[in-house]
Amino acid sequence: MIIPVRCFSCGRVIASDYVAFKNKTDIIRKAENREPTSEEIQRIFEELGIKRYCCRRMIVSHVDLIDEVLEFE
Ligand SMILES: [Zn+2]
């Protein structure tokens, strides 16, 4: 729904990194018309300084549904 502000496991702030992650993956999606590969996703995480698996799973497993749910307000 909405990205949690902090990682559930370690407490690192991840909400601001999610925006940067989404921008970088959207660039690949639009420029090359495909989903980013796992190597590209790993490189983006390293650029953003997200090292722990607990923080990575917060971003990778997030589904952004808020814009679709708002229509049924
Ligand atoms: Zn974490």
C-alpha cells in the first residue's frame, strides 16, 4: 500500500530510498521497455547504500497500490 518509513527488522529509514529506487528502475523500464534484471537491481541497491537483506526485502516486495485504492475512498 504505502511504503513503510522504516525497515521492520532493523529500523533503517527506507521510505526515501524507495523513491530513488523506483525512479532508477522506471528509467530502465521506459528506456529499454523491459523489467530491470536482478543484477541491475543489485547495482541500484549498492548505489543507494542498502546493504542488509531485511531492508532490500522491504523495497523489493513492496507493491504500490495507494493510487488504485484512493479511487474507492
Ligand atoms: Zn533493515
